[in-house]
Amino acid sequence: MRKLRVAIIDLVTKAPTRRLYARVMNANLASIMPQVVAVWCEEAGHDVTLVCYTGFENLVEELPDNVDIVFIGAFTEAAQLAYSLSNLFRSNGAVTALGGPHARCYPQDARQYFDYVLGFTDKTVIRDVLNDCSQHRPIGMHIAAKQQPTTLPGVVERWKFIEPTLRKSPFLKIVPMIGSLGCPYTCSFCIDSVIPYQPLDFDVIKEDLRFLVRKLRRPRIGWHDPNFGVRFDDCMGAIEEAVPPGSIDFIAESSLSLLSEPRLKRLKRNGCMAILPGIESWYDLGDKSKTGAKNGMDKVLQVSEHVNMILRYIPYVQTNFVFGLDVDKGSEPFELTKRFVDMTPGAFPAYSLLSAFGQAAPSNLEYQRANRVLPFPFHFLDNNQAMNVKPKNYSWPDFYDHVIAVTKHTFSWRSIFNRFRASESTIPRWMNVVRAVSSEGFGRLKYYTELRQRLDADPQFRDYFEQQTHELPQFFADLIRKDLGPLWKWLPKGALYHDQNAYLNSEIDTPLKTVSVSTPLQESCG
Ligand code: B12
Ligand code: SF4
């Protein structure tokens, strides 16, 4: 096969930005898989350029031209940007492939704009795409491995692609690593609720850690495991065997049920600086937070005590919540969250609005069957800018009133000050302030307030939320146009809209035709 010019684009964000928090963090949110795909493409003998878009680059200038094939990794929030890029590259003669959360969640839609849409991706999938490398239009091919890959290239192999991205981060530099895929829990809204837990090779992890302490003064690692520490002893054992205590720092997402006091002591000894447990709801998912059947205020008391205990060992804790779950009714869930914020001042609460990402989770089928999914453009599906599931127990104005009230409380100067005082270390203290005054705290409050006002004042807006019309309110179209900037003209016709029930429809009448790997594809490269 001839040598191909391959471009890989990791869309960490969906739009240009100048925000302080984005400057500090975006390059640290780079995904692992684009780097993995880069390694696999080089291994297959091709020329590879990887661009990680953090919102500060001039994307059009930075993109390589004259490429044969482009792989784009995108979350759903970056789908419209990805579709525009694909269109631009196709117009220059390249073949395009989409991978990542959007491809996994909305394959039917993405196939209209890409030659390949990839689900689970392993080395064989990439090899097959490179061997085929041809146009599949108007409808792209959906290709997926039968399961998650059993092995992934570690940091040593990815370093060549990690290093230039880290250079974009002026203060903090966080190296992305992963020790497991899937999750043993079954939170019905989560993409991993049906994916079996599977650890990756601990020997690769040990080699990577040894490599990093040689390369960097005190490496900081971000574990991308869906749920870090499920095999806690093996994981800690690998770190302890590989590097001396105190030589690395790390951040991980984990569930409260895995964070007992003896484990926290060990996490601290091994350099855990930040942990992001999911609490999600005061009325559900008790297994995950080890609160069993406890609900409401009882759960708040127990979780708050637990998180305060974690904060004695780990300097930074972000607690994740979802608003709008079907178990929530009235003001109580929001009032309880406010109580939690007051009782747990050292933790940074991160709020998500219930979102049904296409075919990510089994519960999405139920929402689609009940006609509760709204067709908000993908651009807004980042867990905050739009909630695409009609709440079961709230009217929209009511729901936003509650969300605004809890956000106001959380990012009031009083709460910001309490958080500042409650953390002892410098980085966590200031990180919390920056997050509060930047897009996440003040920014969201302003945005939610504007949505809320429009729900009363703009009839087209309210009708859209109430599913009386599918015509997108101008407000949303304008935001996308502004964010896409010069790429707006490349957004394919019709790509602002999608079938919000594609998952359900594909189950009923047109099952998605997926090619699993090793089905021979035609061999020809354009
Ligand atoms: C780690 C993680 C993060 C990390 C790292 C993010 C990153 N850039 O990778 C952090 C904490 C920063 C993060 C942030 C966010 N996240 Co997140 N995150 C995850 C998590 C827990 C694991 C993802 C992961 O890396 N898995 C390991 C990889 C190897 O497996 P995989 O993701 O299944 O990918 C497979 C294929 O999709 C494919 N693939 C993946 N990427 C690519 C790229 C290319 C080019 C190719 C060819 C293939 C390919 O190969 C993999 C192997 O089969 C998932 C939930 C989950 N349990 O999966 C949510 C998840 C991906 N996140 C989600 C969301 C919504 C967000 C945020 C928007 C939340 C927010 N409001 O801030 C932000 C967006 C940040 C951004 N744009 O980068 C959603 C995405 C839904 C969607 N369709 O967009 C998920 C699915 C959680 C959910 N709600 O169910 N996240
Ligand atoms: S514990 Fe986290 S990763 Fe696991 S199923 Fe629940 S939300 Fe998903």
C-alpha cells in the first residue's frame, strides 16, 4: 500500500476562546485516542500530523493541507465543527473519518458527513480504514470492533504526540493516561453502563510511569479511566512498584464507594491531588456513593461527611451532580444541593443537566419512546448549554428557576470565599476561584438567566422547548454561527438539524449497518 498523508484532529473544544480557565486547562483535556490512532498510523508506515485544537489556534491556518485521509476525534458538542471540517477537507480531495463520543452516540447522523464513522476502535479498525481509504458518499461506512481494545499504546509510544500538546499549556501540564475501560456500575444515563470493566496492562502503566519521572520534574497525570481504582490494589501496587512515593501527582474520576479512608491514605501517599466522584442524585444511584437505600437529607449528611473526609487526604475534590433526573421533583433536590455546598465548602460542585446523547445509554431509548428528547443542535449538548430531555416533573421555567437558584448559591461570593478558605493548597484554592468567576460559574449563570428570560419573552423559544415547533430559535443559530466563525460557510446544508430519535428509529425499522473489522473492504486509495 502506498504511503498516506494522514491528519488527525483532536477537538478538545468547539469554538475559539480567550477564557482564563480554558487557557489553563484546555490542552490538558486532550484525548488519548487521537494520539493512539497517530501511533497506529505511523506503525503502518504513514506520515502523520496531529493537531489538538484547544480554542486558541487559528484552526484553518493550522490544518495541514494536501492530506489523503483525516481522522477527527469529537465530542457531540464539537459535532458541527467536525462536520464543517470534514466538508472542507473533502472539498480538497481528502477522505474523512470520525471517531470519539459523537461517533459512538450519533453514527446515523455522522455518516451523512464522513466517509467512515468509527465505533469501538482498535488497531484492526484503523488498519482496515487505511487499507480501504476511499470515498463512501453520500452515506459513510460505520465500522466498529466487537469490543473495546484489549491493549492501547502507552505514554512512551504516544510521547511524540503528547509533548507538543503539553507545550500549549502555560502553567499546568497534565499527561493523559488510562488503566481501564468500561465500568462495573450501571448508572442508566452513562455510556459505560453496559460496557464490561476491563483493566489494561499494568506493565505498560509501570513502564510509562518510569518514563515520565525521567522526562518531567514532577509529572502530573490525568487518568481517563471511566472509574479509576476499580481494581484498587493492583492499580496502587503498579504505581508503588514503578515510582518512589511523592514523585508523581495525579487526577482521577472515581466513585465514592471506592474511596474508603484506608484507600485515601494510600492515594495520598501515591500523589493523588484531585478526585472527581460522581454523586449525581440525592434520590438514586446509592450503590455508587455507598449510601445504599439512603435518600434525601440522610444521603446529603452521609455524602458530605464522606467528602469532607476525602478532603483531609486529597487537596482537590470535584463532586459531580446531574439535575433533571426523573427521580427529582419540586425544590427539594436543589435545596439539598445548596445544603451540601454549605456543609462541604472545600469541594467544587460540578453540575450537569440531564442529557441523552443519542445511543449512548439504554435509558435514552425510553426518553425517545416517550417523545421527550428535543432536537437541540449538537453544538449545545455539553451537559449545560441545553438540556435535551424534557424534565418529567418540572415545567421548563420552573426547572431553570431552580437551576439558576442553585448556581447563584454555589457561585455567590460567600460560597466562593468559603471554598477558598476551606482548601489549604494554592493551586486548588485558585483553581476554584477561576472556575467560579469564569465560564463555569458566572458564565453559566448569565447564560441560564438569558434562557429563562427568553422562555417568558420569546414565543418561538418557548414553543421550541415545548416541542410545538422544530424550527430552531434564531438565538441558537446565531451562537453557532459566531462560534464556527470562518468555518460556518463549510457547515453542510441541513447539518444544524438531526433526528433526535434516530436510535429508536434504527431499532424499529432501519438497523444501522455496521461493518465489523476484518470484513474485507475494497483496497484503493484516493
Ligand atoms: C475521561 C472522560 C473525560 C475526561 C477526558 C476527556 C477527553 N478529552 O478525552 C474529561 C474529564 C476532561 C472529560 C470532559 C468532558 N466530558 Co467526558 N468522559 C470521559 C469518560 C469518563 C471516559 C472517556 C474515555 O477516554 N474512555 C476511554 C476511551 C479509550 O474509550 P472511548 O471513549 O469509549 O473511545 C472509544 C471509541 O469511541 C474510539 N475513539 C475515541 N476517541 C477517538 C478518536 C478518534 C480519532 C478515533 C478514530 C476513535 C476514537 O476509540 C475508543 C476505543 O474503542 C467518558 C464516559 C465513559 N465512561 O466513557 C465521558 C464522556 C466521553 N464525556 C462526556 C462529556 C459530555 C464531557 C464534557 C462535555 C463534560 C462537561 N460538561 O465538561 C467534557 C468535554 C471535554 C472535551 N471536549 O474534551 C460524555 C460525551 C457524550 C458525547 N456524545 O459527547 C461521556 C460519554 C460521558 C457521558 N455523559 O456519558 N471527559
Ligand atoms: S460509575 Fe461512572 S463510569 Fe460507571 S456507569 Fe456510573 S457514571 Fe458511568
